[in-house]
Amino acid sequence: MDAATVIGGAVWGSVRAARALLDRRLMRQWALVWESVGTRRGGRIA
């Protein structure tokens, strides 16, 4: 394994971790948005 492979693997790992964290935050935000939309429409989520 050369240096480029090691560095690339480290970058890829950090990018994947950042994306997983961002996705989790986005999903929680979307859940809140859908919940507020659903309650505003009388508890019905279209």
C-alpha cells in the first residue's frame, strides 16, 4: 500500500462519516418538517 492509497482511504473514511452525520441530521429535520405539515393538515400526512 502506498501513501496515496493510505491518504485516499483516510479521506474517504472521513467523507463517509461526515455524510452519515449530515444524513442523520437531515432526516431528523425532514421528520420534524413532515410532522409539522401533517399536524397543520389535521394530522394527515399526504
